[in-house]
Amino acid sequence: MAWDDLKMIFLDNGSGSRILLTTRLLEVGVYAGTSGNLLHQMKFLNEDQSWKLLQKKVFEQESCPLQLVEIGKKIARKCGGLPLTIMVVAGLLHSLGNMIREDLWDNVLENISSTEPTITQHCSKILCLSYDQLPLRLKPCFLYFAAFPEDSKIDVSKLVKLWVAEGFIKPGDQSKCLEDVGEEYLDDLVNRSLILVSKKKPDGKLKTVGIHDLLREICLTKAEEQRFLYQFSSKRNSREIDMENPSFRLSFLYTSSYQECQIHDPSLRSALLFSNRYLKLRLSLYCRRLNILDAPDVDWRSFLDVIPKLVNLKYIAFPLNKESSPCGFPTSISKLPNLETIIACVSYLGWSRLLPVPYEIWGMPKLRHLIMGRHFRLSYPSNVGINDESDLRTLETVVDFRFTGEVLQILANLRKLEVLFRMKHHDWDYFNLHNLFHLRNLEDLEVSVEYLPNPPVTWNYAFPTSLKKLTLRGVPFLWENMTIIGSLPNLQVLKMTNIKGTRRSKWTPSEGQFLRLKYFYSSLNYLVSWEAEKEHFPSLESLIPWEVYSIDEIPCGVGEIDSLQLIELFNSKDSLINSAKRIQEQQHEYGNDAFQVLVHDSNDNKSDFGFEFVVNKHTRWEEYRLPA
């Protein structure tokens, strides 16, 4: 790297001098900062910071005239917190000369978000350098963001599945699956400051991402120039999409209720259809070479007739309702030999029973992800020769599923599983849950229980040792049995809510367990006494008690955990809040100033994990009261 040659000139003679290196590439900053952790990652400016920077650049030491303050703040706000845009706009305002004229500033305000070359081109020339320097493998991944609507929070799991189906992801290390490689590609784009992180998962992985407006404009321009993707957005009631520049991919944002759309293009390979959830699109589709169809919200009357003809499909997200598929899950989908991802979205209207998924689904040779709502009953493999190991990696959600030996053989490669039990007529033994232990590649397991016999039978089955994330909802579980979970060597995320205890119990964790647990979210139902020391949770970073009423305080030993960064409380009583505050004071005494306690109080009865809060990271002790 060039830095190795350059740094030889700057000898460390103890004078206290420093070198400031700025870069859009995270790896360059990490590599250059060899003398310690001196890396500072810039954030977007807030409105106040944006306005201060704009004033300083335009007026230098003078103050802004009062008649320009309001419009000036609007200009700063429209820059989207990007210092580059603010500096370019400020330079333009400074060059106007007679800056007191409000009409000139109004003109600048209008052009910031327009296609006028005044500002956009100045920024684009600089930002395009980042695109030009991308490795070939990352360029199509970056351009794919042009397919999504402006200001979208893009689900990473969906995005990576689409990349895989498009063929963008090339296998590297044979021990990694394509989805893992895709996440590494995305991390690379984030580290190059091209993609924004909207939200992270508890384990630190990306959950949703977005893209700044200026970079999205570059995406759209490059995608159109290269005929990579055609984006069609219409507010009129057009019936047929006519692509001015034919390309292999179509992104269609429909904004009119009950709009009709006809797509008749034999060369089209990918179609992604987006809408407001309250709008419906009537779709007519004739594209025999289609590989990807992402259309979860369409009103697809000819669905059953069209699907068997799309033999090249690798990815499909589609709606199910009585109009499109009167008998439920269409058997014809299982006859598509190239399908890798199936996402079935059910309309709640009109369905009063579980929809059967045909057993032929097990025989699909390339299926990797089968994602369904809680309205499906997955049929069991029959005796027609479906007994080979499947490549299935994701299976969600399956209702009252029995884990027989035959099923386990097929699910050997499963990594994510969501199951729902409605135990009206059977007990645990019927479902063969002792066999879960043999899913040796399972990393993410969610078990939910809606109905239980009275009295409930307590869960006492071992989980796969490969688990990294475990979610239990409504499961009858005794806290004395937590060694079953604590002994999982790879567990990093644990969520336990609405636990159905058969009796009130105590919990004293054992040393040597929960060694890698970073995130613990629980309502702690039926727990009356919790004793814990720092040795019991040596890696814990986030503790999230959710509507906890059974215990009075968080164990003081939790406050001695060196890795702890956050305690977040939801609808908690005062004694629990006070114990969290004492832990905060304790952590600050240890020098952990980054530790936070956040308190949320709400009368809104949302479902588990249904809250999302924007928190000021600089606040150490804040109380948030949400409207009822």
C-alpha cells in the first residue's frame, strides 16, 4: 500500500505531531491506524450541524442576514446531512456575490433535489470516483440499489437472496454458503461509504440498509447507461409498461390504486414490483425467460395459468388469496426446476383454515429458502422417493411440524427454522422434538406456542449445539432448566418472552455457560429470584428486560460485566429501573462511559419486539414516554 512508503518520511521523534488521514475506505483507515485505535467514523450531520457548517462556509466570520436564515436552514436540511453537498452548495451561494437576494437562494433551494446540473453534477463527479474504483464483483451489487424506491429501508436478507438469484455472488471459500458471501459483499459496500446502515441485528449483522439520495442518482444514471435496469414509476393509470431503453431488469413502483399493468417482454429476466401496502396492482405477465419475480402485493388473477410457464424462475415472492389461488398453495410451483427462493404472502381475508403446502415441495432440487406465513401446513414427505438430503437453508413458518427421522434427513443443511405449535390435541412427544438436536447446521431457531394443554407440559428437550440465535415465545419453560440453553457453545442472541411457567422458580446460572451470549431479551415470566455474577455472562453486551414484573431488581453482579454496553427497560416498575441506574453508576465508576440505560414507558400493547426507538447515543440516563 502507498501508505507504507509515505509513512517512512514521517519519523516519530516524540514532538507530538499528528497525521490526519481521510478516506472513504474503512480498510485504509484501519490499516493506517497501526499505532492504536485512532479510527473515527464520520456520521451524517444533523440539521443544526448542517446549518452551522453552511453559515461558516458562506459568511466566514460574519453572521447570516436575518432575512436569509429561514431559507438557509431549508437549504441545509435538503443537503441530507452530507458534508460534501453542504460544501458544494455553500461554495455556490458564496459565489453569487449579492447574497442578500432571497430569489437567488430560492433558486438554489429548488435545484438541490432537482436534476439541474448546478449542484448535482458537482457532487456526482466526486462520488462517481468511488463507483469507478469498485471491483467488478461489487458493481452490479451497487447498481441493484437503483431498483428500490427512494428512501427505502432495504431488508438485507431479501437483498442478498436477490443477489444470489441474479448470479452476482461468486463462491469463494467452499466452507461459506452464497448468502454469507453476499453479506460480505454488502459489508464491503458499507465500508466504502457507499451504503448506509439503517439498523443492525442483535448479533451485529446488518438488518436493513439504505442509500443516500445523491448516490442513488448515480445508481439510476449508471444503471440506465449500461442498460442494467429500467425503473418505471407511474402516477397515471397506464396499462402497459413500454421500456424506452430495453434492459434485463425492470423495477416498477405503482402509486395508483387498482392500477393495471401488462408486462410483455421476452427478454426480461427480473421484475421487481413495489407499492404502498394499501394499493393493489392488477398484473398481466408474459415473460417466459423471467428469473426473478418479486411481486408480493399484486392482484394476480391469472396466477395459476402463468406460473407453470415460468420454468426459468429462481426467485418468486407472490401473494396468495382466494381469487389468485382458490385451493391454497399452488402445486404447479413445485414443478419449477430452478427455483431457489419461495416467499408466499397470504392475504388474511377469506382464509379460515391452514393452507396445505404439497409434499412435492420437498423434491425441488435447488430450493434454498421456503418462507411462508403462519397460515400454512407443510405436508410430510411421502414414500415416493423424496428422501435425499435437501439444500434447504431457510424454513419459516411451519405449524405443528413433526421432526421425524425422515424429515431430519432432508433438513440436514437447514440454517434457519421457525415453528409454531398449536397444541390442541397433542403433547410434546407427538412432535418428536428430541430430534431437533440432530439439526447440526441450524444457527437460528424460533419456537412459538399459541395453545397449551392445562396444565402445560414443560419443555425439556436439547437444542442443536450449532445455534447462534434462539427465540422462544409462549413456551412452557422452567428457569431451573436454563442449563439446557446455557450449555449451547455458540449462542449469541437469546430472546424469551411470554414464558409459560408451571410454577414460580429461581435462577442461578452456572459458571462456564453462556460463554458467547451477547444479547439477552426476556420478559422473565415466573422468575421470582435471579442471582447472577459477572462470570455467568462474560460476553454480555445488551440486557433487555421487557415488561418485567416478577422480580424487583437486576442482579448487582450484572453491573460488573466488562463487556456490558446497554440495559434497556420496557414498561418496568420503579425498583427495577433504580437497580439499572445503580448499575449505570457502577459502570461509569469503572470508566465505561459508553454504557447506557434506556427506559421506555408505553401503554401501547404491541406484540413482542414490536417497538422501534430512535435513541440519542450521547444520553446516559433518559426516560422516554410514548403516546398511548
